Amino acid sequence: MRQACKTLEISEQTYYRWRREYGGMDVTQARKLKEMEKENTQLKKLVADLSLDNAILKEVLGSTKGGLTSK
């Protein structure tokens, strides 16, 4: 195992972390998991962006309430 880690240029800690995370999976399952994690990250970013946009719009609309005058 040490030789394999040395050959792959990873630490033993990384090996054991990967083994714990992916140990019972075949290659297809591991790839699918990575794809889903990437998609999840993108969706979380999208939700954060939309939440920020929503908060900005609420603030702008809230500050203009009652402040609008007719000319």
C-alpha cells in the first residue's frame, strides 16, 4: 500500500480517505457520484445567486415604498 501511494504520489491519509469514501463503489458509481456532487455545487451556487438577487430587489422595493411621488 505504501508503494502504491508513493507511485500515485498521494499520502496514506488521502488513500484511506478515498477508501472510506469510495470503498464499496465500482468506477461507474464513483463517476456518477462525482457528477452529482458537481451538479449539486452548481445548484447551490444558483440558489445563492437567486437569493441575493431577491434580497436586493426586496431592499430596493422596500426603500421606494412611500417614497414615490407623482409629478
